[in-house]
Amino acid sequence: MAFVTSLAPPRRVGKAEVTRARRGKNVVVAIERQGGHAAADPEAVVSTDVIEYPSPEGPFCELGHLSEVAHLTDYLPDLEVYKNPAAGREFINRYFVDNGDAVMKQVVMNATKPRDMTMYMRAGPRESVYFHPDEVRAAIVSCGGICPGINTVIREVVENLWYEYGVRSIFGVQNGYRGFYSKNWKTMNPEMVDQIHKQGGTILGSSRGGFDCRKIMDALETRGINHVYIIGGDGTIRGANILASEAKKRFLKLSVVSVPKTIDNDIPVIDRSFGFETAVEGALRAINAACVEAQSFPNGLGLVKLMGRNSGFIAMHATLSSRDVDVCLIPEVPFQMDGPCGLNAYVEKRLKERGRCIVVVAEGAGQDIVEDKRTIVRDRSGNRLLSDIGLYLYNELKLYFQQKETEINLKYIDPTYMIRAVPANAADNLYCTMLAHMAVHGAFAGFTAFTIGPVNGFHAYIPLADVTNLQNKVDIVDRNWLRLVASTGQSEMMDTSLAGSDSNGTEPEAEPDFLTA
């Protein structure tokens, strides 16, 4: 990359004009209809709490409900505004994003059915920015479990800050949230991150828990940090939201940016989370290995446990990609071991029909039937410690066929740590690059308390409140799950009436507030 090193610093263009009335409002526009096209005068855009149409045939068209992210000028109205350092370069100017550009959350509409008219601000570089490169001191931290692509995000945040915006004060915070106040900081530059995207894990280290809002904010304020990029999942995002609120209370010029990370793909609103596609590839390799083992011995039974604490996306997508799986068990669909519709009977039937059987189970599936009924225990991030459904199924299936005096060749594969530790594949590498760049653009534009991700294929800025304490789950009446059931033939053992229907964006189980406000 070689973008901004020879450019002049951004020009000051005046004070910020605080016109934030559109946040959370219904956006309506007066249009002139011309066949399938519509045109509007910019002055005709109206924001209102209540939409009143003069008549059903009137000139007003509802665009949607804009979920606009917080901005530093909400509480610091006198901020200086600068021209983006890229301004003046013709090939860049075409890519500036207007603050009026919005991405629809729901794109498939039916006039007779309920619709979600939520819109999110489109992500990307703005022509005006609220930071001068010389004043920016940026900190990057990764929290929670490791995932393919974290190093790519770190690399691209550093390089985009350095080359695109001319920032020279960039710090990596080591070992998660506790690193902020443990003085585990190191200076970062493009040279030291140039090759890290080829490595798994995170060069900054990570940890669970350790969140202490007061200590973290004191450390940020002491070091003069005004950009903080936080890579992590649900608990980490909740922490980022608390930090942004505290920065507002302290009237700090601090942009808090979340880069959403969960290998399970369970963050709501966005199309997918980074590392997911790499994880599906790794899961598919494990399934293929189990299939080879099962085909090589009489009554071969392959059992593969995959990641998925609360959502079965990895198990579902790997199963659909394999075409060799006989049953896929996910947290969203309850199942039973015994009885004519139980797993034991189903596996026995498949062994008789095919001479082998492949079972894929997500780690969060079947927690209600695991024999370990211990009191709920949680890790430092507040996540419930799950009982091992893989070992439980291994022992139960062995016992069932022993009692039947039927010889089986059971192979159990758990590739979890091999999948988590690998570098991102090509698709996830590109995706992480986009996320990192959009994060930097948003911070320079003065936005805060937001996360980034594709919504229907377009990257958008999403308020943290829209993704905290919610989880994306497999919709068991969606086409993908129905395709899986048809592919595996497991419908005879699945009682979907026991599960919820559309579970997208549902609340997770109640958890203690492990975050210290």
C-alpha cells in the first residue's frame, strides 16, 4: 500500500454543525415518480416520529427508519472539521460516502406481510473528518477466543491508519481488556504487521474477562488515546458500549469502534462474521476424515463435534457442503436419545441401510439431555461452561450398541482448536480487510459506539445497542435448514415443534452482568 505519505495534512474547514435530528427517526421523502424510478430534491427529505400522508396517492414515500450511530458532536459540538486527507485525489473522491446513504435491513418485501424498515448508515470514507492525523493516538485490542482473521484485522487497521490517514501513533494492547491497565502496550507500525495475516491467532494475545471500565478509561485518558479499536464477540461488544458511554460522560474526544468477532456467526444484523468461512472449510475436512474412517470399516460410525455454543451455523453449513452426513444436531433443535424417534434408533437404522453413519453435533446441542446436571458455571467472560456433548454421545452410542450386541467401529473427532488456530482463508482475509478499513473510516468521521459489517452485501455502521445482548440463530423454517433435513434424511427423528421458529436476533440466556461499569 502506498497512499498518503506524500500528501499535505487535511485542511481545517471550520466548526462542526450539529444537526443530528435524524437519529432514530422515520425518513420520508417527497418524490416525483417516473415509471420504476423516483427522484427527490435533497430539501424534500423529512425526519419525523409519526408519518402522516396527505393521501394514499400523495407524493410522500417512506424510505425507512434510520438507525443512525452516535457521533462525537452529540456531546462535543465545537469540534474542528477537516477535509479528508484523500480529498483532491480524483480516483479516491469517487468513493466518498454521503452520510445520507443508507442500507436496508430487509430487502425482500411483501405488501401483505410485516416488514422491517430499519436502515443503517452505509460505511466508508467521508469527505469531512473530525481528527487531524497528528492528534490521533490509536489503540487496538483483541478479546475473547481466537478466530481466523484477527491478525488480518490488526494488520489492516494499522496500515490504513498509517498510509491512508498519515497516523503515526498506533499502539497494540496485549492480552485483552486487562491489558489496558496492566501496561501491556506496544508501539505498532506497518513493518511489524506486514506478514501477520499469514499467522493464526492474534499477535496481541487475548483473554476473557478483565473488564474494568474505570481502570480502562483512566488508562486511555492518561495516554491520550482518541481512537480505540476493539475486536471481539458479544461480551466484548457490551464492554465497548460501556466504554463509549463513559467517554461521553467524561466529554472525551474518543471514538470507540467494535470489529465484531465470533467464529460461530451468531452476531445479529450482519450477513456473517469473519472467520466463519474458514471454520466451515476446516469443519468440512474433519467430516471428510470421519467419512473415510467410517467407510473403511464394517458398521463405521463417525462422530464429529464442531463449534457452535448457541448457534449451529458451522455445523449446518459444513453438513450442507459435505452431502455425506446422516444427522446434524444443533442447539436450535432439541433431540432425544431413546425411543423410536431417538438418535440411537436412527443411527441403527442408517447403519443397516448404508453400512456406515456420520453424526455431526454442535457443541451447544443437547445440553438438556447431558447427564451432568451440575450448577451452571461460567467463564470470566460470563459464558456458560457447556457439558461435553461429544463425549456424551460417544459413550451413549457405544453403550447402546453393546447392549444390542452389535459391533460398531466408532471414531470421534473434535477439530475445534485446529480450526480456530489457522490463518484466514482468501474470502475471510478480504472480508477482514474491508472491516478494518471501514472501522478506520468511521472513527475518522467522528462516529463512535458502532460496529461494522455487511448488511445485504453492503457494509454499514451499526449502533452497538442494536447487536448487544442479541444472538443470530439458525432459523429452522428457513430454506437452508430444510435443505439440510432433506439432504440428511433426518426428518424422521426431528420434532421441530419443540423448537422456536424464526430465532434470528433472539436474546441469549440470562447471564450475570460480569462487566464492571
